[in-house]
Amino acid sequence: MTNSSGGINSRLLAALPVVAPPSPPRRYRHGLTPSPSPLRPHCLARDRLHLWRPASSRAPLDHNGIPLPFSAADIQRIGDVLIHAWSSSTTETYGTGLLLFHVFCDAAGVPEDQRAPTSQMLLASFIASLAGSYAGQTLSNYVFGIRAWHILHGLAWSVNHDEVDALLRAASAVAPASSKRKKRLPYTPDLIITLRSHLTLADPLDAAIFACLTTCFYSAARVGEFTVRNLQSFDAAVHVRVCDVRVELDCKGLSETVFFLPRTKMAPSGEDVCWAMQNGLSDPHSAFQNHIAVNAPPTDGPLFAYRHQKGHRPLTKSAFLQRLAKAARATKIDPLQGHGIRIGATLEYLLRGITFDVVKVKGRWAGDSFVLYLRKHAQILAPYMQAVPAVQEQFLRYTMPPVR
């Protein structure tokens, strides 16, 4: 059914999300300015997938090339909906890759109509040109960004996957040492207690940071799920609020504090994480109650908002990590990466004798991603597992690749 303007009945689409208009972008970095083109307006990195258009894109045709009765607005709507298949952080990374791709094409003199659908030769040349300058995973993300751009605009992605995979493996092998991350050592309850001694829990910021740290650790959550990207990015539809916290009792009367995350990378409709009270100074319950007493965050505001001047300020990821790094340096410890919290949570629960399947559920891993996660961090976790033979044996079963 179509409406009088030729588009699909708007009532059927009213509930679908729309893309918000972009905020003013910064200038391009030196050496990464694409040639001026009406196809590529200057916009934020996260908006490039959607707003940068190929020379040709999705058309209202069937598989025989016969026109279908859809308007330009109907075609635009497909892209408006598809863009939500990727999180904001993912589209930002992909947008950076798309910028490098077009700067490369500009320098090589590749015409617009040969950039998309991209050819195997063009994609291989792009990967090879960046190999040795970027980390392998970074290049992989950039290739995924170009692929996502094709999908979003309805273009075929016809590449030689074997060659692309081989090129990306080669790029990882020749990646500069400076691009490789240090091992993400795990947080432990003892480390958390040590950091606590260098925080002032009566201070609004420190109270929020310690509560956030213990909540992320004992709920095995990602830091980005309890912090915001910047001071202006809080969104009640995305970020956890005070009113999203509840206490539940099980059949034995034991309580757990549950946090509803309105939207996560793997659960667009939201999901719960939780922790229980712990013994000792790393107890998340005591830390959380202290945060509430010191900061009294607004019910509908960011969960870990802290008092600042005459109001409240949301806890950003950068402020969280910088303050923990300062506390770590005060104890003569090298600052740990934020992902070390999730690694440490996994380690802690496994060493307590909790089964791998339960830890998998606790960490909200889907399918085989938990196995891949353990394999990725095997070198970090294995030394700790050796102290508990039964856990070490199970760990090896999970992390050892199958015999072929």
C-alpha cells in the first residue's frame, strides 16, 4: 500500500528509528583530507557510513532490473533503518576506515564509479598500502567499514575472501611494534582494594569511580556500559540511570542488585547485569551506597553522576580510566587497561569454582564468543589458573583449539 506522495504508508513505519542530524564536526587531520565532493559532506566520523554516498547506490528495481513502485523516500528509509545495525562506536571506527579509503583513492586517482562496488584489486591495494603502518585488527576494522558502507547503500560486496584474509594476516605480521597493545593484565579484588586506599571516598568523583569500578568488576560488565563517552553524550535510552537499579531476592532470601542496561552492543533492547554483596573492602554494595550518599545522583540521570560545582556531571570513560591510572601510579603499579576489569572478573569467578557455563552467562557471551575470549586472553589467565588444578584442566579444554 502506498500513500498519496508515493511512499509506503508512514503509519507502518512510525515506530522505526531515525538518524539524528549530525553535530558540527572537527576539521580533518593533516594529510587525511579527502578531495571535495558533493558525495562526501564534512561530517562526524560516525555519520560517514550513512551520509557519504557512492556514485551509484540502491535502486528500486527487482532482480530482473524491472522498476518497483517505491519512491526515493522509501529507498532512503532502508538506509535510515540499516544504519542502526551498527553501534555508534562501531560506525565511528568504520567511518575512519572509510575516510582512509577515499583519501587513498584520491591519491591513486581512482574515479568515483570505480570505488563502489569496489574491486578486488582496489581493496587489495588499499590493504597493502596501509600494511606496516597500522595494527592488523585496525586494518580489519577498516575493511569491515568499507563492507558496511556497501551493505548500507545496497551495493554488492564481491571480493576474494581468501586473499583478503591472507592480506590481513600479513598486515598483522608486519604491524609496527608501537601499534601492538600491552597485555591487558587482570584486575583482582586485592588490586581494587589497593586502588581504594589511594582514592578519597568522601570526594564526589572518587566515590563515583570506586562504585563504578566495583560494579563493573562484580557484574563482569564493560566499562562503556556504565560510563558515557563525553559530558554531552548521556542518553536515557542508552545509558543506565538510578531508576534502572533494583534489588531482587532468590528463593533462599539472598539478594542481588540488578542494573538494567537500556541498550548494549549485543542487546539493542537492553539486558540486566547484577552483583551480590562481597566480603572485604572491594564490596560493590558498600561502594554503591557510599556513592549514593555522597553524590545523590538524580533518579533519571546517569547512574554514576557525581556532584560538580552546583550540579551533577556524568562519569565519562576517560575520567574513570585517568583517575584509576593516577591511583595505580601512586602505588607504583603500571596503569591497567579498562578491559582488564572484565578479564579480572572472569578470572575471579572461575577461581571461585563457578562453572565455565555460568561465567559465560554472567559475562553475557553469545555462542562461541566466550571460547574465543578465553583463547584470546589465555596467556594472561593461564598462570593464575595453575594454582587450582581442577580449574586449570577445564581452562585448557576450553582454550585448546580442536584437533584437525
